[in-house]
Amino acid sequence: MRITVIGCGYLGAVHAACMAELGHEVLGIDVDAAKIELLSAGRAPFYEPGLPELLTSASATGRLSFTTDISRAAGYDAHFIAVGTPQKKGEHAADLTYVDAAVTSLAPHLAPGSVVIGKSTVPVGTARRLAGIIAGVQPEAALAWNPEFLREGFAVQDTLRPDRLVYGLPDGDAADHAKTTLDEIYTVALGNDTPLVVTGYETAELVKVSANAFLATKISFINAIAEIADVTGADVTKIADAIGYDARIGRKFLNAGLGFGGGCLPKDIRAFQARAGELGADQALTFLREVDQINMRRRVRAVDLTRELLDGSLLGKKVAVLGLAFKPESDDVRDSPSLDVASQLRAQGARVVAFDPQAVENARRLHPELDFAESAADAARDADAVVILTEWREFRDLDPAEFGQIVADKRILDGRNCLDPDTWRAAGWRYRALGRP
């Protein structure tokens, strides 16, 4: 099929490249000329494993191209909306400025029978409103909602081999045409027996935010247990292992530590609460306030533990921060707990030297006051304490004996519970972690 992808940020760039890889002719459209120039040259504007290779191979086939000119969307069969929905400044609600602008700009170029497909995470009720905008300009075009479930670091894999597909279809006769279009786009996934849920707009919108709310709740649950473990001497990792054997619970997302961040979970659970309030159902989601608060408390706890490691004072102490991205295999520092902790440590008097395999430049733009190193060893040289805040493999694989030779004092905070305490203690390190004795 001939497909456009409106918005070539994290979601859109990955989706465009993957659709071309699956054999479709794809045009990526974005207002950011610098981003389009990078993508046209086969270079990703952010770090995502596998994406540069996909951009190169897809561009070489002639099936993938990029532009800033939305009028070139005319004549294409399907149009994915993949723009951002950030949190409004000073509010919890989602900012739909980019979604509205994308649909409004695209509508005059829609042909009869074309299908607009929403990928962006939006408050429930948005799709029905956007369908009205489209109908007012091109009554013979249809809107479907097809939420994404990408994991940063695995986005290419998740797009090419999704674990489920959700179609939010319009009412009436347009539903059949929209479904047929989506089925053709996802022929490969459907041929691999990918589970498919077909529903209406509102359910499709709620599927995405419900999934993120549940994952955030699961993470905050185990971090709440970690708070109890801290005051009782229990080991939260053993608790997670034990309850994770229960098939009703499962072990995934029960990793206690610094908590969640990034461009999805924090803003999505806040926007979900805000929308529930607008609908008069705010009491249904009051628990998400505590989920958010538990998550934010982890950052304060990490700073407090680092201070304890340094005998009660951060003033003038050199602290090596390993990890700045909100998760490994990403350079994303949006609402990153790691970067937040690094900034708080410096604000409270520590001399922070930070390193991340991919996120240094993004972190430097947000916090130029921090000092940055070119490797973990450079950051840790003569450090009074080391704090691991993002669980990159190269940090998990550090040799504690070898690493201990370059620091001023063998003190380490394992902010992600990703190290073996016995191994580090045997090498002479004073080891602390969140929720472990």
C-alpha cells in the first residue's frame, strides 16, 4: 500500500521504516526540516537499536522517503498520525496541539476512500472528535485508531512482530473499509497469528492508557514494598522472585529500584487522571496519584541513600553517576529518574561526574551544569561514591575488583538492583541498594 506517516519522532520514524521493510511505499512527513534531512540520509535522530540499518535498507529499495511538505500526502491510501502528545505545561492533561494540527493539515489532501489511522496516545474521546473534523472536509475518508505498544530499545522488533494489534473502527459502513485497509497493512503480522482485537474508538483509546497505567502501578507496587523492606531488613528482590512465580502476578515489571520515567508512562498516567476528572469519574483513578507519588519518592530515596553512603554529607564529595537515560538501550532523558537524581546530587553539594553510553549529549542540553565523562572509568576515577542509575549491560558487567582500583573509596549505590551484592562486597565495596539490606 501507499502510506504516509505524519510525525517522524520516535514513534513515527520507527513505524515508517518498519512499514517500508514490510513492503509498503512509505512517505514520512514532519515539520522539523533538520529531522527530515537526517532521516533522508538514513540517519536516526535518536538512538534505537536496529533503526539505522532499517532506514538504510528501506531507503535503498526506494520504498521509503521523507518530506516536510504535507501536500505530498495527496493520493496515498492510508495516513498514520504519529505525533507527540506531551503533558501540558502546568497541568496534568495531554497537549493535543500536534495531533489537531496534523489532522487539520492533512484533511484537505485526503482522497475519497483514504483511511487516517491514529497511533498517538490520546485521551478517550479524541478519535471521535477528530473523525468529525475529517468528515467536515472529506466525508468519504475514514478514521481508525490503532494504538502502539512499543518499548524503547525494542521498538523495531515490536513493530515488525507485535504481540497484539488493536483496531478502533468507526461506526457504520466505513468500519469494513477501514478494517480491510488495516488488514492489508498488517498482512504479515496477521499471517503470523498475531492476536487482533477489533473494537470502537473509545475502547481502543482506553486500551493504550490502561496498559500504561497498569505497568506503572505494578512498578510502583514493588517500589512501595521496597519502602517496607528498607525499614524491616527484608530483601525486595527475593520478594519479587517469590510472588513472581504466581502466574496471576508474573515477574516482569517487578524490578524495584529508581522507578519509571521516559516520555510515556509518567505523562500518560497523569493525562488519564485528568481525563477521568473531565468525565466526572475522577474517583476511579485516584490510586494513580499514589502510583505517581511512590515513583517520585524513589528519586529522593536514592539521593538520601547516597548521602548515607558518604557518612551523612554530600558536600564536596565526588559522585560518579553511571546512567542518565530513563532506561538502557535508549538515549531518551525525558522525565528520566537517573538524570533527576544526578541533578539533585549536584544541587545538594556533590561534585557529579556522569556517564551514559548514549544519553550524554541529551543530558548535557538539559543540565549543562553537570560534568560529563567519556566512559564509566573516567567518571569513577577518584570518586568517593559510585551510583548506578540506569542498568546498561556494561555497568552490570563491571568487574568490582578492577573497578575498585580507580575510585577513591569503594562505595556503591545500586539504584536498579542490577548487581550481585555478594560479589561487590567480597571485593571490598560498601554496597547499598533500594529495598535490600
